[in-house]
Amino acid sequence: MTVDTAEARETVIAKGISLVGELSTLPEVTVRIIEIVEDPRSTARDLHEIIKNDPALSAKVLKVVNSAFYGLPGQVASVDRAIILLGLSAVKNIAIAASIARLFKGGKLSDDFSAKDLWRHSVAVGVCARLISKASGVVAGGDEVFLAGLIHDLGLLVERQAFSKQLGEVIQRTKAGEGTFLEMENLVIGADHQGFGEALTTKWKFPRHLRAAVGFHHHPETLSQELRKLGCLVQAADIICCSERIGFYLTAAGDELTPEIIESAGITQEDVDVIRDQLVEEVAAAEATLAGDS
């Protein structure tokens, strides 16, 4: 199907979101956490009250806080201590990551695509985006950058559930060299995973910059100056992880990490080489941290 108008594309996206059922509903606790953190009147106590009533989430937050991901000097034994040390935003991001992990379930769609492959790629892009952010000299907000990378391909979960046959065809035709993954998505499905992902994160009331990173990570140059940086970090990370074939790699397969993209991410080619060397080990550590039923 060829999309002639933006209206036709929006119709396809709306249909996809309507068909995904349970996937389109975030756990209530995560919804409340996002609401609390986005409300400027909220306090650390408000967030702690929500998290303490969900033992699985409390355990996950403490596991992440005490992992090498944060590298804190001592063990953190309580959620309220974690909130004080890391801040509301960081704990929100951990909670979202824990909620997202449980969505990547299910068997193989084909030999080239499974939920596990997509999860591995998503974790890799999160890790890589964080490494890029660190190399660029941005000290704060590493957890936000990681989360943006982790959720960037959520739209593929919508496609897998709502348009599984068409997604299989997209994968087949991309591998056959008929065009890029995005071109095949738009041709076969009528929209791409960026559009589905943006619609899903909008439904979930995610913050604007995260929605932008999900919806424009293949074309961050089209974003406003305010939103572009995060999109550029995710784009660079996605291209690196796809070129290294970590998990499901077809979405940016063949995309070149141009000098312009490297510069827009705020790093150098030398930084890219170092990041590539660190990636496999860092991804394994992040997968272990986020593993398990949350």
C-alpha cells in the first residue's frame, strides 16, 4: 500500500494502536509515576509512596541503582534513599524501563525477528546512546538518554501485534535489497515504526522529548533545536548497533554513520571506535541488570 497523504498514514497508525490491546496499556503504577514526575508540585515522598506499594518494582529499582550502571560508592538499601541520591527523573526512567521490559515477550515472527532480538537491540541502543552522551561531555541525564534508546523501536511491537504478516513481508523485502526498512514499511504497511512508536508513547503520556526521539530517530534533523540533540544521540547509537548486528538490526542496516551524524551527536570518530569496543560487554551488563520479570 502506498501512502499518498498524511491523513492516510494517520489512519493506519490509529488502526495499529487500536489493534494492540494489552500492549497499549502501561501498568498503572508506571502511569502514576510519569504523572508525578511531570507535575512540578510533586516531591520525592509522593514518588516513594507509589513505588513502595509495588514490591516487584521496588526490587527492580534497587537492583538498577546498585548495578554498575550507576556506579554508586555504596549499596543503597531503600527506595527513598535511591530517590534522594538519583532524583525523581532518574527513578522515573528506571520504572519505565522496568515496565517496558515485560512488553518484549513472545515467540519468533520469523528467523529474522523475535521479541528477544528486538529487546537486545533496544538495550544496546540505550547503552550506546548513554556511552555517546558520556563521550560528548554531557554528564547529567544519562538515564534519560538510555531510556530514549531503550524505547526507540517500540513501534515495531505495534507492527508485530497489529500487522505481523505485513511486518514479515517488510523484513523479507528489506533483506532482498528492495529498499530500506522504512521504505518497505511505508510501502507494505502504510506507515513506519517511528509513527507507531510516537503514537504509542503519546497515548502513554510520555514526556515530549522522549516521544520525539521515538518518532524521529531516523530523521532527527527535522526536529526543533530543543528536541534534536536526544534524537541525534539515538540515531547515532542505532546506526552503530545495527552495523554491529546486535539483536534485530535491519531498521538501520546499511545506514552510514556520516561525519555529520557523528558531529551532531557531539563526538569524534575516535570516540566511536572506543564505544564499539566497549559495547558488547556493556550491553551484557545492562541486559543482566534489566533481566527478570518486573
